[in-house]
Amino acid sequence: MKQPSALLSKTRLALGAALLALGLLIMNAEGLVVLVNEARSPKDLRSAQSWCYQLFAIDLKALTKASCDMLVVDAADDARATYSSKALKQLRMDPAGSRRTVLAYLNIGEAELYRP
């Protein structure tokens, strides 16, 4: 049978972990709400009137200024392993301030061990 102090210590540890998880959830609540809302009501791809397609030599500043409803970029190009959440947030807004759909292109025929 476990000692009362050992059981109390494990309870405190579990409570501390739960409070930490709750704190992290609260800190990231806005991002989670955005993700949930986008999952519930994705923008209809058929409504896109114009789209941009850039797989190589990706210039994030130029793409943020591009006037298109949908943007397709390579999931990771040679110069950049992945896109930061800040960069993706900027890409999701067109110059007029409207939300646009950003899709990642992934060529599975080019799967290599060195690619992220």
C-alpha cells in the first residue's frame, strides 16, 4: 500500500500538470478558435475568382501584395524549411484586407529523406 505522502505528492504533480496544460490552452485560445472556425466553415474553393501559384523562388513580401483569392505555394522550398505562423497569417490576407485561402503544394513524387 502506498504511503499517504507519496500519494499526495503524485496528486500535486498531476494537478500541477493539469494547471499548466490549462494555462497553455488559455494562452493559445485565440489561435485555437481561428483553427476551429476555419475547420467548421472552410472557404469554398469554387468561389475563388483568381488564384496565384508559386512553387520556386518564393518571395513572401511579393506574395502578400498579390491580388488573388487563392494562393498555392510549395510546402517547403529549398531556401526555407517551413513557413512561420506569422508568415502564413500574412499570406492569408490579401492587399484589400480580405481573407484568402492558402494551399500547400506537395509533390509526393519528389519525396526525399533530406526534405522536411
